Amino acid sequence: MGIPVSYYLVLSAIMFVIGILGVLLRRNALVTFMSLEMMFNAANLIFVTFAAYYRVLTGQIFVFFVMTVAAAEVAVGLALMVAIFRTKHSIDLDQMSSLKG
Amino acid sequence: MMIDVGRMMLEILPEIGLLILIGVVLVLDLFWRKSRKKLGWVSFAGLLLIFVLTLVFVQPARLPQLTWGGMISLDMTGYIFRMIFIAGAALTVLYAIANDSLAGRGEFYLLLLTSTLGMCFMASAADLIMLFLAIETTTVPLFVLAGFLTRDQKSVESGIKYLLFAAMTSAVMLYGFTWLYGFSGTTQLYQIAERLKYGFVPQAAVVAAMMLVLVGFGFKISAVPFHFWAPDVYDGAPYPVAGFLSTASKAAGFAVLARALFVIFPLQTETWTLIVALLSTASMFVGNLLALAQKNIKRLLAYSSIAQAGYILIGVAADSPLGTSGVIYYLSAYLLTNLAAFGIVALVGRAVGSDEISAYAGLSRRSPALALAMLVVMLSLGGIPPFAGFIGKLLVFAAAIERGLIWLAILGVINTIVALFYYLTVLKVIYLYRSEEEDKPLAVSSAAGTALVICIVGIIALGVVIAPLYGWSTDAAATLLFLPR
């Protein structure tokens, strides 16, 4: 393997941090979802890296499941966003304040 | 090696039963266009049947075993938690039948059953892949259930808030899983533990992975500081869903929390007992102090459920058989109590049209039976004998003292006293305040009535007849600490 494992881990850590900052700081629901995807993919990258490193397949199989689950989550999220958009004409998370918190 | 398919099927009988029930509900939903309300009764009957079949046929051996290629651990813990989830789902179905905006919707039962299926797998998962899939199978239907009333803006908002918190915490948890996989090269929980024991992984890295994983579990049990979603989601979600979220979903979180901590991190016990004790203290104080200020009963119950998670965490922090059996006992008692609470809140909320605590004035005259039920529920939540909540608190506090965590037990007792104040305030409004509408009786439908009677009888039974459930939970606690063959 030409590239050392640590490079992948650092890249994944950077992706994860960008993702988490995006979720916490951006107020547009669509951007938040994209940031969530970034966090999931950071995890996927580590799985694939270690699957190659240990030469076992479980990590790669895990990635398939994670991708499926992330897609399901986004599908539900988009449906809920459409429902909100119908009444509010906005998907800004700061405007979702009919509940107090 | 011969694989005995029949035996393997029997081992996951409750899950297979739930899957068949899901299929039946889905198909009947297509054909019973005019009488979908019956679907609720079909789901209830199916869950009851699965409960009985599980009780009789799936009793595990005394020593835990791995099955399905190491994906599932067959032990008392999985057994007892499955029963808790199925019972919770059955009661929730009854409340949904009593709710006009949910009863005629086949997909509601479908999603509820799917979520229950995920919980059953959560309780017995012994592999990171299985664990992740089970957690997501539980959570994704719950997003839809929380946002189920699409015309109600509060409901949709609570759905999307729940989704954002859940997705973020589960991404963090997944990142923790990748570290564990990286340390050990396997996803099987027991093998990870083996390899962490003999590997050369720095302690600090293992503890960091544990913290990441704890974020995901902390969210599920709504412990402080991962509790922000709870009040909003309980407030906006339909009543039966709020009840289900606060009980069965929380119990599932505790099942995986206990298994992960005991199985993967036995060497880091000192660190995680401290972390769990701190989470517990924070949950108790934040939950109880914020509950004191609430005027809305659903938000009061939400903060109360955060505080209850704090008490249950005392049992986990004790890291002993007594503590774990206390956790299981507490969760069973709490399931019945909080489902009854949300059932009563739903009935009153529909009749009065408000969830404010002040709307409960004169309830003792409008419906003495409901007021009495609320009395039992609030006293059980407050931990007053002879109700189930008392035994749960007694066990977790005793476990803390047994393990020398006396400061934690004392903080728990102080919080119990603080909590009694707001529970009794609700009772004061019900019994002592008068309202102008108190001559109008309050209708209780047969489904909601049945569920309430089951809950109340259960609360009193668990508070008086301790031995059977205590015996079971002691067995479960013992198996959780053994390595399966």
C-alpha cells in the first residue's frame, strides 16, 4: 500500500470536523443535511482504510450499510422538510420556533 | 458444520413475529379501506401473541450464547428487554386506537412495529454492524412518527428536530465505532474486548472512542448534555409517540449502553463509572430544576424523564449485578408509569384542549378514576411506596451505596425530594383546585381505559410483588457480565 494509513485518518478527521461544524453553525436545513453526509462519509473512509489494512471485509460491508442508512435518513428528512416548507415557505432552522426550545 | 435453521429461527422468534405482523398490517391496510381502525386491534392482538410466545418459547439458557454468526447474543438481558419493548409497543397501540387522528392510519402501526423490531435487535445485538443497523431501524421510523401529523406544524417541527439530533449523534457514535474497528480489526463486540485486552492500544485512545460512542447512547436515553431534543419533541409529537419515545426508546438506549460498557470496556471501568456518574448527576439536577418551572404538562414530563434517566444511570454507574438488575427493574416500572402518564395527558388534553397544568383543575370531580390514576402515576414517578417506582429507586440507590458511591446516592435522594415537589404540584391542581367545567364528565374510550388499567395494575403489582421480576433481572445482570460461548 503506497499511502500510509495515517494520511487517510487525518483526512477523515478533517472531514468529520468540517461536518460537525457545518451541522452546528449553518442554519439552512439542506446544508445541515449535506454536513451530516460528510460526517457519515468520514466514518466510511476509516472503515474502508482499516478493512484494507487488516485485509478483512467487515469494514467494507459496514460501509454499504452506513450508506443505505444515511440515504434513508435523508429521505425522511427531505419529506419532513417539504412538509415544513408548505406552511413556512422557508427551511431555515432558526425559524422553526413554534416549539420553545 | 450443520446449521440448525429451525433452532436459529426460534432464537429470533419475537423479531420474526414482528416482521410477519408488519407484513400483515401492510397488506390489510390495502384491503380494509373503510375500517382501518381495526388495524390497531390487529396490531395489539399480534403483539400480545408475540409477547406470550416469547415468554414461553424463547427463554434463553443460563449461560449466554452467540448465534447467527456472532451477530446476536442470546441471553436473559436480550430476553427481558424484548418483553419490555413489546409490552410498551402494545400499550402504545392501545393509546393510538384511542387517538382520533392516529387510529385510522395504517402506516402509524406499521412504523411503530418497525421501530419495535429495531429495539428488539438493539437489546441482543453483539456486533457493531448489527448494533448500528438496529439503532437506525429504531430511530428512522420514530422521526416519521414524531412528525406524523403533517398538518400540525408543531408535530413536523418536532420530527425534524428529532431527526437532526439523532442523525448527528449517530454519526458521532459511528465515528466511535470506526475507532473500535481500527483498534481491533473486527466488529464483534466480544472479540473487540479480547483484542483491546491483549493489544497495544493506548488507554487514552480507547477512552476517546468510548466517549464518542457514549454520545450516541446518551442521546437515546436523553441524558444531559444530550437532552436538548427531549422537551421539544415530546411537546410536538403525538401523545402516544411521546410516551413511546420516553419509555421504550429510552429502555433500548439503556440496553445497548449497559452491554457496550460492560462488554467492550471492562478495563476502563474506573473511567466510565466516573463519566456515567457525572452524566447521571447532571441529568438529575438539570431535569428536576427545569421541571420545577414548567407550566405545560408534556414539557414537565419531558424534564421529569431526563431526571429519571439520571436515576437509572446511577444503577449503570454502580457497575455491579445489583445495579444492573436495578436498571432493568427501574426501566420496567418506568415504562408502565410513564405510558400511563402520557395516556392520561392525552385523554385530558383532548377533552380540555390544552396541555397546561392549570387545565387539570377540577379533574378529581370530572373524572375521579382518572384523577386517582394520575395520583398513582405521580407517586410512582416520585418514588413513593407501595408503587413500582419506589422499588426501582431503592435498588439503584442500594447498588450505589454497595459500591461506595455514597455521594451519588445522596445526590439521588436529594433530587427525589426536589422532584416530589413538582409531582405533588400537579396532584394539588387536580385535587384541590376547582374549575367551572367540573360537572362535565370526561369520556374514556375502551382502548385507552384498557391500557390505563393494565398500567396501573402493573405499577401496583411491581411495587408489591417484587420477587419474579427481581429474579429475572438478577439473572439478566449476571449473564451480561459473562462471556458467551
